[in-house]
Amino acid sequence: MTKKLILLVLAVCSLAALLPGLVRAQPELTIRDSSAQVAFPMAISFGLSAESGVNITDVRLHYRVDRVSFAPVTSEVYIEFQPATEVSLSWSLEMIRIGGLPPGSSVEYWWTVEDAGGATAATEPAVVLFDDNRYDWQSLTEGRVTLYWYQGDESFARELMAAVQQALVRLKDYTGVELERPVKLYIYADSQDLQGSMIYPQEWTGGVAFTRYEIMAIGISHDNLDWGKRAIAHELTHLVIHQVTLNPYINLPTWLDEGLAMHSEGPMEDVFVNYLNGAIAEKSFISVQSLSSPFSAYAGEAALSYAQSYSLVEFLIANYGQDKMFELLSTLRAGATYDGALEKVYGFDMDGLDELWRERVTPYSTARIEPGPVLAGVGY
């Protein structure tokens, strides 16, 4: 090595010792922390902190709500912030924007970050559980049903679980369908506690089936067990029927959905019997076509809609049997129209069903009906 080259190397090394910042590599883009905090039932707050040797210019949150769907749906949130080498950001998923999530649901999320130099970083997907942490829940599992409760001893939970299993047996007996996937049932101590888990609930809400989440929530007090068991049968039927008929083409007609759920409860309650008998006497029925759409918000018309739906389902099962009902549900699952499914299975459309049912319906007796409170609001 020549003398000049040796001197040059020594000079460079001396400069490096004096100015280490000139030769040290720039810090890499790094995500320091990622978090999610649940404020049930109002929001989930997501947080992120990151750093880089150059300004961080782009941060995005990606999330997926865990629910039954025909294709995964990912939401992407662009976070607005002032570019900097260190950032700490947060964003809140307000439930009022999406209509709320049921207790026991979950959200998968991850972050992507980019800096001015084009470097990128991402977190691994994580799952946050949207649990109702206001209560200390206990759980009981039998078959594909897990029951959660926080008030009462284990015998209380087992009595309700027995009602679940009995309802599943009855449903299979008259429709031929069974649960296909696991479901969750949350038992609140009363309707007030239940309504506190929801975004803007109706004051009459006593039970709800979140069919796309395969979750039920019902307010059942110890002194109202008979009603609670009927409510369990009702909401559970909604979950099962929606599992076995879910398709991307068409929803169930409301009369069939609600009629099956009411049929699972047992004999029709007095309040509905009275409305139906009044309509029979006055020949003031609601058409099957109209009952295929969501029911009226007016209490009297809604009660008659539920009563007629019960009677229509009872008419089909009593006259044509379980096999035909199973075939009807299977045909609807394949995407047939309401009229098309009825014509294929029974040989008549909705107008034909309307005519046949009106010809044969007779007044219901209230002597065999056990009185009880009306099943409070159900939403799906």
C-alpha cells in the first residue's frame, strides 16, 4: 500500500470517529406498539406507535368483523396525521356507525405503515374480543351451544340449557333441520341489562338473535323462567333456520322465519290467539304477500302478523309434514324465489297458500294456552 493511500485511509477513519452520525445507518421503520381497547357497547379504540429515520407519511388500520358472509370484507381506515419520525396515533370504531356488535363477537385488525423513503411495515393480524366486561360471566357448553350467564347458580344455567336442547329436538322433529355451526347464548339478568348491551334498543326488547354472528342475547330473570324458555326456543330457531337457509340471493320471507320461531315456543299465547280470532271473525287478514316483508311497527298489526305467521306454518306442517318443510327450506337455500319455492314443494304460490289457509283456518281455543308475557322485541 502506498504512502498516499495509507494517509487517505487514516483520514477517513479519523473523520468517522469524529462524526459518527455521518456513517451510521438511518433507523429502520419500526412499529413499537399496537393495541385495542374495548369500551362495551359503544366503541373499540385502536392505537399505534411507530418510528423511522425519515418522516412517517402513511398509516392505515385494516379490520374485519367476524360474521357469516360469502366473502371476507376488510375495512381500511386512512389515519390523518402530521408526518413525523415518531408517531402515536389512535382511531375509534364507534358502534353507532355500524349499528353495534353483539357481546361475544370479535374483530381482526392489523396496521400498515409507510415512510418518506418508501419503507413499509405491518403488524401481524390480531383479534380483539368485543366482550360485555360489565359482568363476570360463567359458561356452560353442551353440543354446539355455549351458554353464558352471570347471575344465578349452575342449576339455573342447566335448566336453561335443558330448554335449549329440548328446543333443538322439537325443531328437528317438525322441520328436519339441525345446528350446523356452534352458537353462543348470553343470558342477562333482565331486559334492562340486555338493553344496556345494545345501541339505541327499543324499550320493549327482551331478546335478540344476531343471526350473522350466530349469537343470541336474552334477558331472563329467575321469576320469569317460563317466558325465558319460550324466548330461548324462539331466538334459537332464528339462528338454526338462518344457518340452514343462508344464501347470497334472497332472504327468508318474514312469515316463515317468524312462524317457525313462534311454533318452536309451543302453543300460541293468548294475546296472539285473540288477535287471530278477531281477524277470523271479521275476515280482516293480512295477505301472505304482505307478510313476506318486515312486519308493521304498529302493535296491533304486528301482533296479528305474528299470529298469522304461526298459523300459516302450522297449516303447512299439519297438512304436508316435516319432509315438505325441510324441502321448502332447502329450496330457499338454493336461491329460489318465494313463489318458486312454494310451487316446487307444495304446488301453489303465495296467493295459493293465502287462499287455502283462509278456507281452512278456524278460531283458536285459548283454553289450551298457558298465559304469559309477549315475547319482547326480536331483531336480526
